Amino acid sequence: MTTPKLSIIIPVLNEAASLPTLIQQLQQQTDCQLEIIVVDGGSQDQTQSVVKNLGVVFVTSKPGRGVQMNTGARVAKAPMLLFLHADSTLTNSELLKNAITTWNKNRQTLGHDRIGGHFSLKFTQQPANRKWVFKFYEAKTSLNRSMCTNGDQGFLLKREFFWQLGGFSQELPFLEDQILASQIYDKGVWITLPGSLTTSARRFKQEGLGRRMILNAIIMAFHYTGFKQFFARAPEVYRQQDTAKPLQITPFFNLIKTLNSEAGWQVSFKRWRYIGGFVREAAWQIFFVLDVIAAQLFNWQKKPFVALHDKVFKPLTNFLLFDVLTAILTWIWFTLTGYYFAISEANFKRTS
């Protein structure tokens, strides 16, 4: 039997409906010797029977994407690994061949194997009145800046490098992709692969785009500032969420308030100062919005506004006093937003 050049690892949980499409597209890839490994975390639907009829490697593990993807990596035979989400779809039959070719060219140029490749994203099922927001998200996935890469985009890397980094974190049921992405950013190089993956925007529609954007911002801020206490207790809040209803933001705001109250004002102040620094660092995204708008309206290929941020705005604001000022403004936003969602979600419960 020929040893595959690429192992595709797909963590699943109740994905009987979406898996056949992705696996069929993978099996139709040209000039690419691959194996497909599906790692089930305890599905209660027909996932197992569907997968076994599709001629792929099927293994089981404890639930949790980090655990599942590490399990798949341990049984993988190929020197290259590609981690994909089950609801992803491929955009052409040469996507993986071109991805490996691009990865190898970058290895020759850089002279090392510490390279992580990711695809850009295209969103399907977008809300008609939110097209510009998704244009921003799609454009952002093509970048190789910090905080721009997540598991929806696929992670392509050498098996040895993956294990040198320790694999995916298994501490939490989420954030495993962000933790590994940060490690690759710190210890290696991210590259954007040619082509793109498509993924559904249905989660944004179900949960509410604004609510999901706020929660994602909170998660990223606390991840990059090391607010571990939030993540230790946030899973309890996640389990209370109903995926069929709009995302409930108030429990997360209440958790943050509780943790800060327990820690005392000095620790709380320090946390907010760190958050201010994070918000300042993330300000480049405001400039990037202007670049995305210019690209859509005038077909600009360059990113002059992000360059303005990097060369002018960031050096001028990179000091403690600005972090404190940003922290104060963020705290005001947090307080007002918390009141708004507390009222709106209380009204929603009374009328539902």
C-alpha cells in the first residue's frame, strides 16, 4: 500500500448531514495521495454508519476538538497533516495539490519546516443585510497577522512540527485552534494557501451576528491577556446556551463581573489595563475595515490604511497612559453593553 503524502483529520460530533459532501470533495482531489481520518467524539446521530460507508479511517475519542484532533494525528500515516472542520467545503479539485506545492515552495525559501498553512474563507448563507461585515471577515482570513487564523481555515503543517508544539491543547472544549495558531505564529511562520474553503454563516444567523462578534472579542481579549480564570469557569456558561436561540451574552458579562469582584480592585484594575493594551494592539482592524471598503469600491490591491496604522498610529500610541485610557473607554463600553443585554434578554425571556 502506498504511503499517503497528506493526512486529513476531521473532528466530528453529530455531523451525518455535512460529512458526505466534504469527504466526497476530498476523494475527488487530483494528484494528491491522501488519507481521510474522521475522529468521532460521541455522536448520537448516524455519523458512524455514514462514515463507514464512505471508505475512510474512523476512530473514536473523548469529546472535545483538541482531544479528537490529537487522536487523529496519532494514527495518521502521512508526513503532512491537514485539520479540517466537518462543515467546510472545498472550492476546486486541485486545492490540496496546490496547497502542498505552495507549502513546499515556502519551505525551500525559508529553509525550515516550521510553517503553518491556512486557507482564506468564503461564507455561504450570509444574511443579506450583513454583506459588508462578511466581506471584512473573508478579507481578514487571508492575512497572516496575529489573531487572524482559526480552525475554520484549516491548519496544514508537518507532523513533526505539530508534535514539537505539543499538539492541540486539551484543557478546554474551545480555543484549541487559537492556542496552536499563536504557537505557530511565535515559533514558526504562517502562510496563506492558494484557493479557499467555504463555511456556513448559519451560526452567526442563529446566535445573532453582533452577539457572536462581542463574545468572540471577549474570548480573544482574555486569551491574549492570560485571563485564565474566565476560561476555567466559562464552559459552565457555554453548556447553558441553547443553539436554537440567540446567544445569551448576559451570563458571560455576569461571570466577568463576579471574577473581578472576587479578585479585588487591584487585580481587577490590572486586568482592565491589560485589556486596554489588547484593544490598542487590535486597533489595526479599524484601519483594515477602510482597506476592505476601498478594495470593494475602487479595487485597491494594497492596504494603505493598515500600513498607516503600523507605521504611524501604533508607534504613537504604544505607551502605558494610552493603554489606561483605552482600558477606561473599554470599561465604559462593557458596562453600558452589559446593561443593554441584561434588559433585552430579560424582555426576551418574558415574551418567549
